[in-house]
Amino acid sequence: KDKQAMSENQTVMPRALLVPVKGILLPDHIAKDLDAVSAFCPHPSDILIAAFPKSGSTWTAEIVDQLLHNGDVESCRRAPITVRTAFLEAINILPPICRKSSGLHQLKEMAPPRVIKTHLPIQMVPVGFWEKKCKTIYVARNAKDTVVSFYHFHHMNLASPEPGPWESFVHKFMHGELAWGYWHDHVKGFWEEQEKRDILYLFYEDMKENPRREVERIMKYLDLSLSDDDIGHIVELTTFKNMKENPMTNFSFFPPEIYNQSISKFMRKGEVGDWKNHFTPEQSAAFDEDYEKKMKQANIPFKTEL
Ligand SMILES: *[C@@H]1O[C@H](CO)[C@@H](O)[C@H](O)[C@H]1NC(C)=O
Ligand SMILES: *[C@@H]1O[C@H](CO)[C@@H](O)[C@H](O)[C@H]1NC(C)=O
């Protein structure tokens, strides 16, 4: 497919191709700059938020940014979430209003403690984060809801590869053929290292079930201490409904040539169990069988419904 150059006034996003990097498929534009990303040297106070795509990294980034700013409404409206927090491996393909530059460039202009998001699997996280003992939060979401969300995201994110039909999309997910590789290895990689590397491992479903409890866990992990009122404000400001209505988190600041929200909203449903509206019973059974094989040993307590 023709990769079209961007003209000055009009952004035509070419859909990404996936290329393997150390056995992991990544969007070509991200793969290109990965050596520079690996060499990134964080400050010890920087906070890393890692997740497979569509698992709650934007949500967690918003909570962490709020915690660092005591949860006042103005702080979460001061700039788009993509400016307040940096997407480590992002490269400069976006117009300046939504991201001025690549993640690395953006980081140079931010003062620690910086909130840094990544979708990289653990073996690709720059070693500097471990050497500096940076606080690292991982957020995981059950596989079935993740694949549903990723599917809708591929439709509206015109910079991602063509999703193709649902049936084959699920197949690709099961076989590590989507961007960022196997979901299974991603969630297991951080799970297995959580104690050794002092990673706070969160579940999207727990955050839905009891947001206050999870916000408090994040607060304690970050060695912060906020008043009950401030915690309450953060819980309120980071509900799905409020983040969907907050122009600094709902990606209305992204141009529709990249995120076309008439196709599907960036903040789409934010529910646990929406997979039931997408999987046929046969697909669900085949998925579960494959899941058992890949995930049994790891024994990670995912919930697929609340
Ligand atoms: C984002 O929030 C603004 C303000 O509430 C709203 O007008 C807009 O429709 C929202 N955009 C999306 C895509 O949800
Ligand atoms: C977004 O998608 C809608 C619905 O498919 C389409 O009519 C519109 O032209 C698209 N906008 C852009 C900027 O691509």
C-alpha cells in the first residue's frame, strides 16, 4: 500500500506496517527509533506506567498525574494527557497540538518526576528504569476485553494497521500477530518480575470494582500521602464518565485524520465484560482453550466479569 507523505496543511496518516524487533511485532514508525529509546536514562524520581495497549494506561497515567497534583480540577485540565505525561516510544508523527515531538524529545523538556507511559514488553524497557529503581506501575486487563477494545481502536486509529475482520483479529491476538506482540507474554513478563523489581501490578477490573482502593494503593506505592478529600476528588475526576467528558483526556485534541472518533470513541465503553457482545460461543471456547495453554502456569488472577 502506498505510504503517502504528509503535506503541510493536510495530515494523511499512513497505516502502520508491523515489523519484528527481537521477536516482537511493533509499528514500523516505533521500531525505527527503538535504539534511542533503549538508551534512555530516566531520573530516579520518574514514574513508569507500563501496559499492553487498551488496558488502562491512559487511565492510570491520569490518576498518577492527579496524585502528583493533589487532585484539583485545574491540574487535570492544564494540558492534554499526552502533554502532561510522555509516551516513551512514540515518535514524531503527530501535529504539534497533540504531541509536540517524540516521547524522548518531550521528556527532555519535562522536569522530574515525569510520568512516562510505555507499551513495551518488560525485556524492552530501557535498563535505566531498573538501574535507577524507578517506580513502575503495570496495569493489566483481561484478554477478552483487551482484544475487543484493541479491535475498535484499530478502526478509529488510522495510524494503526488495518484490523481486518473480527474473526481474524482474534486469531492474530492469540498468535502474537498484533502490535506489541503476544498479550500473554506481556502480562506474564511483568507479573513474574513484580517482586524482584518492586513493580506495582494493577488490574483494570479491580480499578473498576473499587477505584478508591486502587487509587490509595497507587498513592502508597508512590510514597505520597493525600487527604481523604483529595483522594475523593481524584476518584471522581478519573471515572470513565468524567474522563470521557474531559477534553484533556478524551483525545478530542487529536486530529480526526489520526483518531477518527466518528468511527469509535477513544473512550469507548470502559466496561468489564463487553467481550460477551463480541465473541460467539465458539470463538469464546477456542479462545479459552488457547488461553489455558498459554496462561495456566502463570496463574494470574484475571477477572472477565464483575
Ligand atoms: C470531549 O469532551 C468535550 C467536552 O466535554 C466534548 O464536547 C467532546 O464531545 C468530547 N469528545 C469526545 C470524542 O468524546
Ligand atoms: C471519519 O469517519 C467518518 C465515518 O466513517 C467519515 O465520514 C469521515 O470522513 C472521517 N473523517 C476523517 C477526517 O477521516
